[in-house]
Amino acid sequence: MDLFEIAAECSKHNRSFSIATIVGTSGRTPRKDGRMVVLSDGSSFGTVGGGNAEREVIDLCLQAMKEGRGRLVHVKVRECGMVDVFIDVPVRGRKAVIFGTGHIAKSVAQTLFGIGFEITFIDDNAEARGFACPENMALSKSADLDSLGIDTKTAVIFSNPEDRDTYIDAVLSTECPYIGVLSSKSRATIDNPRIHQPIGMDIGAETPEEIAISIAAQILGVLNGKL
């Protein structure tokens, strides 16, 4: 099983777990990215670099699970490096509404689903593009914001400018704590402190999977009151 499947199985069986994700590094470190699922008995899957630093992260994950809240931690690696790790303790009731069904949107959905988010895609042209909605996720052709139940545990992500222009004002009128717009820095046109554009934390991400990790880390930081 991959880490997403392990996390999904834990959620399914109401087993406590946490997810540790490298979101930044400085100096010399064994790796620049990594993710690990830690269970309540201290067992772990995946890696954030190994060695004493990883053992420290496991202990911090157990502490986070005991307290029931995530956190950003900074762990020293050997003598000349530092790793920034975001620890998430999944909370029931968290949702993500994702406008668009492109490669990055799908990677973000998979990442968030793996840590307990309920996922809804909004795309009126998904079927024409051949998009197959993953099991246990929802797909809607239009956005009825009232029926989506956007609240203080919801993240809304726009992956195309058309939906952003159509729905951004309506989303801003809700209590949604995280609104993200997928774009490059040169195309960031919205000046509003509630809107994250470009989206995600700066971890040097390049692939859709890496970008998804950076976005998920930012979402968790906002929802957990750490960013």
C-alpha cells in the first residue's frame, strides 16, 4: 500500500494517525522532500530522511496526536542542516472544493483525500475531457455553494481563471478560511489577503505531485491556525 492508501485505511477504521511532510530545508540534508505516516503505536511508513531526525519527528507526531492538533516543527539534521516538517493530525469534517479537473487538481485531491478531506470537483466539461472521478470523491457540473456547505473547515481551490472570475465573489462571502488560485507569480492578479495566489508553499516543487504537497501543506497550515 502507498501512503495515501494507508491513511485512507486508518480513516476508514477510525485509527489515529498523523502525516509528516517536509516543507522546507536549509543546509545539508539527506533529502529535500519526503512524507511519512505515523500511527498511534509509533509505527511509521515512508520517510523524512531517516536517522535521529526521523526518530524525533516520530516522537513529535505522537505528541501532536495526543494533543489533537497539527504543527510546524524544525528538526536539526546532523551538524549542518535543518528540516522544516509539517505534522498534520487529520480532523473529521474537513472538505476541499476544487474547481477544475486537470493534472494538478487531481494530484491535490488525492493528497487531501489521503489525509481525510472530503473532495468535490466542480467542472462542467469534465466528461468531455474524459475525466473519471475517483471513487469516494464527488463531481458536479456547477457550483451551488449553499449545497456544498462551505464552512470554517473548507478549502476552495481554483485551477482555471474562468471559474475564478465566476465564483470568487461568492466564495469570499462565505466563512471559507482558505481560498487558493493556481497560477504563476506573473499571472497573479487578485489583491486580497484572503486569497492565496500563487498557491502553495515555496518548497521548490516542480511535478504535479510535488506541487500538490506544497498546496496541501499550506491548506493545513491555514486550517490549523499556523499560517
